[in-house]
Amino acid sequence: MAELSESVLVEASLAETWDFYFDPRGWPTWVDGLQSVVSAKGYPEEGGTLVWRSTPAGRGEVHERVIEHEERRRHLIEFKDPASSGRLRSEFAIEGEGTRVTQRLEYRLARSGPFAWLTERIFVRGQVRQSLARSLLRFKHEAEEAAHFEGPGAGEPAMPSDR
């Protein structure tokens, strides 16, 4: 299983950063390749699920299940899409006047075979690392903008529900 880690310092409080991370209205602006949310059941709480579709050039339909959700500290999901599966751990920590957001991604490709490891190492890993870095950098900019310009109470999150 391949492992990658990326981190950013968001110039916003822990509460603002955490709340923005789980606001589905912002996801298309910062989650690399996310086009729309299909369904959410109990998300982001432990045991909750989320299904989303990517842009045409992206990952297809992505299924997530929450493994761990510790308020304002960490969020761990298992994911599966047509090409891969794995886990993504997102951790939040106060750092100075900002919030450090770190994502640790473990993934494996759905395809196997004699050259799968080589394909992953040479072609896939760099693309996955860039996607992770793009998402976190966009998150930083969007979260800071929301914290500084929208302020608290900017509205209730809107998420499709399968109730």
C-alpha cells in the first residue's frame, strides 16, 4: 500500500477551519475533482457514508465510510473508487494563530499484475501526490477567505440526505 502525506497552515481558527472542512457547499471549490455529492448518510460522524462523483476526467464515483471522527482533532475515512481504495486521515491542530491541517493518504490500485507496482511508483504516485497537495492548497485559500470575509454564521450547510 502506498502512503503519502501533505500539510498546510491555515490562517484561521481551529473552529473555522474544522467547520469549513465539513461544509459541503465548499467541497467543489477545493476537493480535487469533486463535481457533486450523490448521497450522505450520517456524514461526517463515525459510521457515516458519503458518495460523490468526480469531474469527467476524475475518479468516477467515490464511496467513503467514516472510521473515526474526533471533533476538531481528526477524521478518518475509508474510500473506494473504480481505480483505487484506501484510507485518508485528516488531522487538525492549533499552530500559533492558525490551524495545521495534515492529510495522510494510504491507497492501493485496483489493478494488479506483474507491473502494477512499477506503474504506481512511476506514473500514479506523482499524480496522487499532486492531487493531495492541490486539494490542501485550495482548502487553505478557501477556508481563509471564508474565515476572513464571511465570518461565523454564514449559513447552514446543504447536503443531500438519504433519510
